Amino acid sequence: MRLGINLGYWGAGMDGDNLAVAQEADRLGYDVCWAAEAYGSDAPTVLAWVAAKTERIDVGSAIMQIPARQPAMTAMTAATLDSLTGGRFRLGLGVSGPQVSEGWYGVKFDKPLARTREYVEIVRKAMTRERLSYDGEHWTLPLPGGPGKPIKLTVHPQREHIPLYIAAIGPKNLEQTGEIADGALLIFPSAEHLEETALRHLRAGREKAGLTMDGFDVCPTLPLALGDDVNALADVFRPYTALYVGGMGSRKQNFYNQLAQRMGYEKEAAEIQDKYLAGDKAGAAAAVPHSLIDQTTLLGSVERIAERMTAYAEAGVTTLTLAPAGFTLDERLAALRAGVEAMERAGLA
């Protein structure tokens, strides 16, 4: 099992700290550094900056949002980053959610699976540097009846095949991800529930494509917090968990809430959402079960974290992405180093 880090969003006043975390991860031998985007900092700009300030660590988008860009633009960005970084770029994609897609980008959140499949097909075709033409439900290239003509990408990526990941939560999306992608970006992963909530669906998609799980990157993100008081550490993540389970998406389309339900927290997920959508964010955070937080984070001593890492490796995780938590840069760097130490203690490095 390999280690990665996720820097999350930039522009919140900690950009210098984030760069220091990325550079320390590079020095420690972490495999990949991911950056996110929602409706603030964009991922490609951040990744170009990080790549310019590091030496060997891969940089990846977790995620570049599908409604934000035409697929040909994404292919251009991926090829450019792969060329500039010397082959260190990984392309992570996702459809985001209905509120961001329709409220921020003005793109209807309809048929997300079909849209993702077409998007991936166009991106992959464009990066082969063949002349680009496509006839689908959501994209037609070139547009018929006009002056457009098939064009090929002029930039040469460093590699013939840039690894492509999809952020997936629901069963159908996970199955399609296994079928069409090189890896899956998972959030709120529980080692105890990983087989039933993710891996069996990914495996079904691989089988549909005539493939096995060999070489497919199962890449969940987990916050990591170092300390002796596990209960106090878990409380730090209550607002974070309540935001996703309670407030991400609409009442009918909250993929994180549905995931919590599939993990056995049906009643608790409903209570968290009811309170969050009613404006009671503190009440929603208080309603998050300790066990849900503990199952989806890495908390405690190095020894305890090592035990949890072993459980993820045994469950089928191939790249464990850490979001090192802390109120200061020193605390985040200490968490980053603890991740490596825990891997070594578990015999996974």
C-alpha cells in the first residue's frame, strides 16, 4: 500500500503551509499529492505550483469538476501538466453535485453516469493525439453543419497513458468507475464496510470490461490526527462530517448521506440532515456518532493508526491518501511524519 496526501482547497490563508506540507511529503517519499476544487481555488493552478516546488511526488486533481470544463479543455490541461511535470500528473474527475453544477456552472445535473462516460471517452481520445471527432448524447464534435473540423492535440504528454481516476460514491458510479477508469477516489471510507460499499461494485465494473482489480488504484482519503485522546480528536471532525452528511447536496441528492445509511447509520444520517438543513449546525455535529467518525478517519497514537492502516490494506486499499490535520503547520507536519512511521510499524512500507 502506498501513501498519498490531500491538500484540500487553497485560498483559505494557509497556502504557504500547504506548500510546506507538500514539500515535506515529497521528502518523506509520499507517492502522490492531490488538490481539490469546488467553487474557490481551481485544482490545475495549485498542482502546477506544487509540482514546480517539488521533485518526485506525483500531483493529482481530486477532483477536476466535469461541469466546469469541456472535455477537450481537460485533455489539454492534463497533457500540459503531464508535460510540465515530467510525467507526474494524475487526472481525477468527478461530476460534483447538483448545487454546484447548476448553481455555479449553470450545467444541468442530469444523467451524470452517461455524461461521465462520454467525457472520459473524449478525454482519452483527445490525448491519443488522433483527430478528435465524437458523436454522443451530450457532446458532438465537430458540431454538424458548421465550420468546425476534427482537430488533434498539439501538446505531447510525457506519457502515452495518463492515469485517470473518478470520484465515486454510489453503487452505479462505482461500477462504471471500475469499468472505465484506472482508479477510484473514495471519501468517508470505512475499512469494515469497504467491500460492501465500494469494492464489490468496482470489481463488477472491472469484470464487465474483462479486467481484474490488478493495477486498479483504490484510493480513499482519510483525515489523520495524532494524539492521545481519541474522543477529543474525533470531536474536531464533527463539523466536517456533519457538513457532508447533512448539508452537501439537496435532501434528495446527498451522496454522503446515502453512504452513511449504507454503512448502517440510517437513523443517525436522517437526524444529522434534518438538523443541518434546519440551520442547527451545532446540533447536527452533536448528532454524528463517534463510531462513524472513528471508522472514517485515522486518530490516536502511531500504534493505533498503524492498526487502522493494516485494516485498510487488508480490505483492498492500494493508495491511502491522508489529510494531515492540525491547528499549526508543525502539527500537520508531525501528522505527516506519523503516517510514514505508522506504515513502517505496520510493515506496509
